[in-house]
Amino acid sequence: MNSNKHENYELLNLLGYGLAKFDNDFIQQFGFKTKSAFYDYFVELGIVETGSVVKNRMDLFDPFFDNDRKGWWQKGDAYIHRKHLIDNLFGSENCVGYANIVKLFLHENFKINDFIVQVKPIVKSRFKKLQETGLEAELYFLNNYQSIDIFKDGSIEDARLYGDGYDFQINVPNTSYLAEIKGIRAKKGRFRLTENEYKKAQEYQLDYIITLVLNLDDTPTFLTIDDPLKNLNFEERIIKSKEVKEYHSVSDIC
């Protein structure tokens, strides 16, 4: 387990992003006039031990926005993957819309009912993706894949919508690789392949590259594994799915 991860990591990232991007307009959406009062609110809720924890998360995001604060500029782009995830899901929201997302998080995860929550259905759908390791890893790969030697100077095609056993195709001179992305929050861990992914690995062998994004909770790193069925050991497990319901129309539609 990565000891650097705060237990309320996801909420702190949302707060830091909102403070860095919208500044005082953000805290006003929660009824506060000063940042210190806003920080103390989360201490009172028991979400953080001190207000400096919230401020520190703002400092982390400050360098990625055009504001008057430098924040933790010394860290460079070490944590920009956190911004990319929130940008991808909620980057088009204005201050009011973004604050409602944070209020929704407080309601859903901490049962805090201090605020009226108003979000559109599609925002709720994006909200469900927020805590999924897979999306965060895929976005990190999209923004950094050319730092991997085997993919350097390659062009990328997104295959995630097709559900065909790989996430991306990387086209490099003379060949194309299929990249399946797996996210692991700590510096080491295990992953699984679906039956579809396993079959693709069998079919493409050296051209099928498992790309692990390790240490997502801190500073991510890549580990690539080509021909994974040859180079790793897998055991088959039968997963019993719940019964799936479908609803069929009972008359022809003209």
C-alpha cells in the first residue's frame, strides 16, 4: 500500500483543482468568504486533520492554472495526471457546475447534506468514472505514451469504444502495437485480463503490449510487457455473473 495517499485523496484532488482554477468564486459556492474558513470546514467534518491539508492540495494544482500563485512549481508536471483526469471529466464546467460536483461527492461519499445538489444526468455518469483506476491510467498513457521507447514517435488510435481486447493501437514505422492499459495505484500489484484481452494476447503475441501504469497515487511510472502470456503466469477463474435483465417491446414499431 502507498502510505503517501491520503484516505480522502479523491475529494482533496477535487478541492485543490477547484481552488486553483476558480479561486474565491469556488469557496463562495459553499457559503464561505475566506479560504481559511473553507479549509476549517473540512476539519470540522473530520475529513482532514488540519486546514493546511486542503491548502496543500491547492498548492499542488496551482502551477497548472493561470493564477497569481506559484504553488508547488518545484514539482513540475509530476502530478499533472491528477489534473488530466478531472479535466477529462469536468473541465468544461463553470464554477457553479464544478462546485455542484464537489457537493455531490460530499453527499454521496460522506453523507453531507449541507448543500443543494443540482447536476445533469451526464455529469452523474461522469462522476461514476471519477474513482475508476482504469480511466486514470488510460489518460496518463494518452498524454505520455511517447515517453515509452517502443512507442516513441508513434501515432495513436483509440480503440476503447470497440471493446475488442485492447485499448489503443500505436502505429510506428513498419508495425503496429496493440496496447492494453492497466492501472495500479501502488508501486507494485496484480492485474487481470478479460477473456477477450487474453485471446488478443494469444493472437498478437509480441505485438500485444500490456502497459502498466504503476504508482498512480503518487508519481506514475510505466512498465511494459510484450507477449504477456509467454512472460507472465495467469490462472483461469470463472466469474459467475448476475442474471441480466432485458426489456423487449411487445409490438412492432411502424
